[in-house]
Amino acid sequence: MERLHFLLIILFIKTIFGQTTTSNFTSGKLIPFGNDQGDERMFRDDDAVSAPIYIPIRFPFFNQLYDEIKIEINGLILFGNRSYQGIDYKPQRFPVDNIICVAPFWADIITREDSISNIFYRQIIDPSTLGEIDRMIVNGFPGQIAHRSIWAFVVTWDRVPGYGLSVSFRNTFQAIVTTNGINSFAIYNYEQLQWSYGSASSNIHAQAGFNAGDMNNSFVIEKSFTSEVLSIVNDSNVAYPGRFIFAIGGDITNVACNTTNGLQVAPFRGSTYGGYEVRFYGICFDELNYIVKIDGQTISNCTVTFNSITCIMPIIFNGPSVSMEIFNLRNELVGQTKFLVDVVEDNSELLIESSTSTYDSLIEIDTNDTFTVRFKKDSVTKNYNFSIIITYYESIFTENYELIRIVPREQILYTSVNLSALDNLTIRYEDIFQHSTTRFDIDNIAITLFDLRIGILMKFAPPYLRLAYKLIKYSLKAVKKTRDLCEKWQEKLPQLPAPSTYELEVPRCPCRVPATGQNRFPLTFNNFQTDSSCSAHKINTCINNRGANHCYRRSFQPTGPGMKCCYDSNGLLLTNPEAGAGGLEVQTKSSGSIIQQIKHVLFDQLLAWVCCKLPSIITQVRPESCRKYHSQRPSFTCENVPLPVPSGGNGDPHFITFDDIEYTFNGYGEYVLFQGSASTSSQMIEVQIRTKSIESDSEDNKATAIVAFVIQNGNYSKIQFELFQRLKLLEIRVNNQPLDSDTFYNPSTIENLDEETYKVLMRLGRTIQFDDNHMSISQSNRTTFKITYSNAVQFIINIRDEYDFLNLVSILPKSYEKRCRGLLGNMDGDKTNEFIFQDDHTALNLTEQKSEERIFVFGQSWRVKPERTLFQYNPGQSYSTHQNIHYRPIFREELLQRYEDTPRYTLANANCQKIPSEKGREQCVYDILITNDQTMSDFHEDFQENVNEWQTYAELVHQDELNSAGDGLRFGSTMIYGMIIIAIIQFIL
């Protein structure tokens, strides 16, 4: 056959610091210190302890919190409000009672009459130095890739002599303690060690380690108490000579390597384009060399230490997950794990001006010699420089569409350039093809994928810009010699599978999606993902579906067929191709595979272009070939998804059961929100919540709020959300592994964005997929998240702007009816039996259901049992840390009696009048009386608006179902029942 050549050009804009974790620290092994760094100097003395140093946080150190530090001249940092006078200058072997310390080098130091030596110290809060410390931690603890320190304290013993020794012998070392408020670490850096004990120390050599003072948690570095302790200047537990790093937040496990969860990798997800470091950890590596295979590729030049293997990630062509394997030299499998691969959707608005050539359009090389990208002129492109690299991948397929090979190539265009000054970048196709090895006289099909990667230079960009511009992509496809492709495709139609053969292999499109208010065209809906080439939240899109307002994509498998579903401005499915309809895609556009994306272009997008768009451009008439193409890409029957009128509750916290009973339960601990299954043979879903006491201006106003939840939905990945209000931190864990803090936007990281960039960023949103695209977490704006599963279960999470409350919305299909239990009842339609205890025998009667005290007893029965908890706990915490079985809240009647006829009640009642429902006003008043926060009324109002939007949507869908019966519309018969359960989550100040 005549050779087909077309180019797939993807402009990939990515911050160069992205996922690379290698760094060369400042000269020597120590972080900068001294007067120029703003350090303070400890007075010169002998066997002295500094005055208390008060710190602005509560530092977690082996299950305790400390806000006071002292420095002991003999090489210790001490914690706690204790005098610590009289500590022996001779080191005492750990564990030692009542000495709470980190000890980088406990030995008899004297600086009293020495003018050369100094002991410098300072607290660190600047992002640059904290970032350097974080990179040290990740090098030693790959699983802490999400760690972001908020505070550190460094002490440097600079050229200190030993008591009674010649001043020719001096030691220089440094200790850093740091925390993100949850996890804590100690870093010991050794620059020079020339003596190990003073003349009065009875030949007792120095000790290095740490001690919690509880006779349980302590550690002594090997070679302590021996003359060889001086050689630790060349030793390490993190493969960096002269550096030791220890986790000091919780109970000691194994400071060398952790084998609890088997082989793991950090990061555990990343770009398909490679070039960044990945670290394997979780098992001990006690051999010198290993064989590492990633997606079948053998990786060379990896660095092996006893607790990790570090490699550079290659280009990954498959996805959305790939296998990682490690073998010893005897070819025995040592461990294996999975890596999640991301192919970023188009979000080029941040840097590139809009044009009609954007968003998955195609152009012909025969009639276009060049391709030009025009950059925006805004505060970012004017004030910061970028690097530009072009990478292209030659892909060869046989005429039967079988992949022969992919060959990547790369050219550096600019190492540092101002995009505003550059204005535009023009790429000539002939410059690209002169490097190509592809023959033009063969019958194979050649596809070249071009990536123009543009990265903001990390050194000069503030953190919020690094996040905003971390990963941006702009797409274009250019084709060559395609004029007869449509004709040849039509000739083959009798041999191709009929469209009906695909109908049971693809999901049905929803007949209607939300199209108004806060929920207007959500990023994900029923596990359908927004198609970046046609989004209502972007400008100048839907080039390939003119007339559509928004499109979604979904497939049952990451490869093979899928559906593209497009909607008008009212949220109704379009079925007429001339109006912008989508339809069957023979090869779905996978979000995690370069190969699959190329197949999608070859099988679907290119055919649509050559059969429909190209002839229309030439003749200005819709050709017969286009109707033929769309007959092979039908929309099939849609599926109506009716929802009931939504109900909910919010506050401290208020719940609504599956059968629409509202109540308040203020337990303190971890509870089963609900358990359920869709059938006797299906997997169980369980949601557990954690509640904690709310701070109030009155000790008597006792109430709790949900501060964390965890979801285990059958065999899907386990999801855990946990908020830390004091840190303004949302931690999201997937299968117990925390997502990198840069994965999603949060208020604290984007609050400094200029208004234009912020608006663009919020329009884009973010979606991260897991489980071969069967589960996703999306963020539609900085305060709204959604978890979507392929089994029609959904959760919506909304955070208040003040970052102290959160709504949790749960939507379940009707198949769970009569198969649920927990705080939310049993979903059987019978309100008389909703409050069944965990023992499955005790139940509240109708009279007892009116008693807050009896409902409290019911709620307490659903406390999670220790052996059944799904939560992953932070170091130093456990199940018992979060339980208070003796807690008694204030009930509503008591609260109203306390504040009746007071200005506090009058003001609360006035502010809550804007809430339309009587029950909503009662809840609003209750929450304001508890918290004394009048802005709670705004959050209740926002919540009510959200509920009203779902009510409107539910009514529209119900009316569609009625109309379909009389008008013969193509609605499927599947009915999905959804109950919305909302709990406002407040975090502790």
C-alpha cells in the first residue's frame, strides 16, 4: 500500500524541576551556617547548656510534642522544659532515662578560651533551605517524596576542640531537626572528626545517636564508644558519606530499611516522558549489583545502596500502569511493583495564545511548511525564563497496524529564554525530517510524536509558579499523503467488525449531565472523564465537535474501544454528528499510554479528518464519506441516570441516612459511616470516618467534627483523606502512599497567583487516574475534589475557603439497596428500622429516635474495632491515639437553653435567615452557637445552593425518563439510584 506518513505534534510544557530528586548541596557536607546566614552563636564555655530556645511549632519527637529546645555544648540538642544541668560530659550509652535528645557527637567539648571554635544555631523557615533539607530526606527516605518541611532547626559545631587536648585536633559537624508538623527527621552531617574523647573522659569514646528518654526509643550509631567513631565522617545510612538521616517522629522500627510492605517506588506515578529519578525501597539491598526492568526495558547506570536503588526513568510507551521488576545477577526475582503512568491532557492556556489550530486539530504537511507557537505576554512569560527541548518519537506500524518500533530523539532548542521576548516559535518540518531514519518508499505507516517541552527555570521561580507550570501540554497533529486514505478505508469496510460488535464492549453515555451552577459539566461524571479537546471550562475548544459544549470519554479497558459523549449547553447528549455528537472510538484515547494515543489518532481521529473535515474544507459540502464514517462510529443507546431529590446535613456533624432521616452524632473516634455490597457475590465497600473535638470559645460547648475518612471500595485502591488545619494541609493517600503535595492545588500554594493565571488554572482542573482508569481523583477548583469509580460509586469533597470545613457527598447505585449498614442506615426504604446497632440485633424504636442521648448510644456502637480499622496512621500514632470513649458532647437542647435570649443567638438567627429550609436554618444556628463563627452561615448557604442544583438536575432527569416513555427517545432502561450524604468537616485550629 502507499505509505502514509503523519506527524503527531505534542507541545509538552514541563517545569524542569518536576520529579527530579537529585541535588548537589552547597559546598561541603553542611548546609550554610555562620553570621552571613543569620545564625546566633552560643556563648563559649565548658559543659554548659544554653538558655531555652522557644520554637513556633510543637515538634513531634517519639510520640511527644515539644515547643522548647536547648543546646548542650557537648554535642546534644535537648527537648522539653527541663533544666538539664549536670549532664555528664562523658557519654552515657542510650537508652538513658529523662534525657530527651538528638546527639550527633556526644563528647567532652570545651570552647571557653578558644577563639577559633563556634557553635552556631538558627531556626529555618525560608523555602529555599527547607527545600534543600527536603531533598536530603527524600534521598534517604524515598517514601517521603510528599514531605514538605515547614520548620527546621540547625546547630553547627564548628572546629570545636576536646577538653584537655591539643587545639590542633578539631571537629566540625552539624545536626538538623525538621518537621512538616506530622513527620520529623534528624540529619547529622559530619565534615571533620579528629578527636573522640577528652582527657577527663576515662577513654570513653564519643556516642552518636538519639534518645527519647522513655527507655524504649533510642538508637546508637555503629562505631560509637570505639576509636573507629571518627570514621563515621565517611560512613552513611543514606549512601552519602558523612551523612546520617533518621525518622524521629514515632516509635523506632528499622532505621536501615523497611520490609513491611515489600518493594515500593517513589514517586509511584509520573510522566510517560521519563528523565526523572525513581527510587526503589521497602526491602534491603545487600548485594552490589541488580538488574532493574521497567516496562520490559533493562535500565542501566542505577545507583545501589543498602536501602534503595535509584534509576533514571526511561520513556514509557505503555500504560496506564507498568511493571517494575528487580532481579539479582542470578536472575532471581527480588521484588516487583507497579508504576502509574500519566499522559497529560491539553492545558496549554497558561503559556500559549489561543488559536484555531489548537486542541487536537490536524494540518497537512503537503500544504503547510511550518508550525508556529505564539506565546502569551503576561507577568509569567515576561518575568521568568524557560528552557525549551524538542523530543520526537518515530513510530513504525505495519499496514495491518501492528507496532514495529518506537525510536525517541531529542534536541535542546533553548536552555534559558524569555518567552515574551521570543514571542513565537516556528518549527520547520523539513528540519525535523532531515534527521529522520524513516524511509518514504515503504508501505509501513509512520507516526512521529513531537513533544515541545518548556520548563520554567526553578532557581528564580516562586513555589506557587513551580506548581502552576509544572506540567503543561499543547497538542497538534500534522499529516502527510492522506488524500486517498478515506477511500481505501471504505474499501476495507466489509472486512472490518460491524459497529454493533462493539456495543457491549463500551460504556453507555449518560443521557444528561449537570449543566448549571457549581456542578456545571463536572470534570468527571459516572467515571466519564472530561475530554480536554472539548471542554466548557476552556475557550476555543470543540474544534472537532462543532456545536458541542462539552465532551466526555470513557472505556472499560485502557486499550481497545471506548465512547466519546458530547453535550449541548443544557447538558443533553448530542446524537447528530452535524450538531457536534461524539460516538464510538475503535481505539480509546488512553490517558496513560503513548502507543494507545497514537492508535487513537490512526484509527479514529485521522479517519474523521480525511473523511469529513478535509473534504468539507475543499468542497464546502458535507461529503457522503463523512456520513459513512459516522455510521461506523455511532452513539449507541444512552443510559439515563436519575437521582432522587438530594438530602443532606452539615455541621458538627449532622448526618442524613439512606432513608432520609436527619440526626446529629458527636462521637469522638473512628466510626463506620457505612458498609455495603451490590450483591451477595460482589466486593464490599466500607467508609470509615474519624471525628475529633472542635475548639470553641467555651469549654462547655463540646462537639466534634470529621477530620479524616478512608474508603475501601472492593478491589479498588484504598483512598484516605486527612486534613490538618493548623498546617493548612490536606494529605491524600492511595494504598497508604501519600500523593506528592504538588499533585493537586491547595489554597496555600496558589494564593499568590495573579488573577488572570488563577482563573485559567481553576478552569483547567486536575484528574489523576488509578486502577487502569477505573478510579479517579479530580480537582475542579482549589476547594472541590471528586472520587469516581467505574462501579457507579462517587464521592464529592468540598473545602471551605478558610480551609476548616469540608463537605463529603456520597452517591451510591440502587444495587446497594437493602445491603447497607452503619451510621447511614440500611437503605431499605423503611424509616422505622434505620438505627440498627453494629451487633445487628439492637435497634432504636421510633420514640428513641427522637432522643439525642439514645442516638448518641447508637452512634457509639459503630465505633471501628481496632482490628478492623482501615486508616493508615502517621508515625507515633495508632488506633488508640484517636479514640475517646468517655467523651460526652453538648446536645442541641442544652445549647439552645444556654444561649436563648442572648445576643449570640440573636445574631446567629439573623445570619441564618438566608438559608431557605427550616432544617437548614436550625443546623446553621447550631453550628454558629458552637463555634461562635458567624461566617458559618455563608458555608451553609453555599451548601444549600449545591443541594438545590442537584434537585434541579434530578427533576430534569426524571422528566427525561417520563418523556422517553411517550416520545420513543433512545434512553436506556438502567436506573441508578443515588443518595447524597453530606458531612461538614471542621479541622482543629
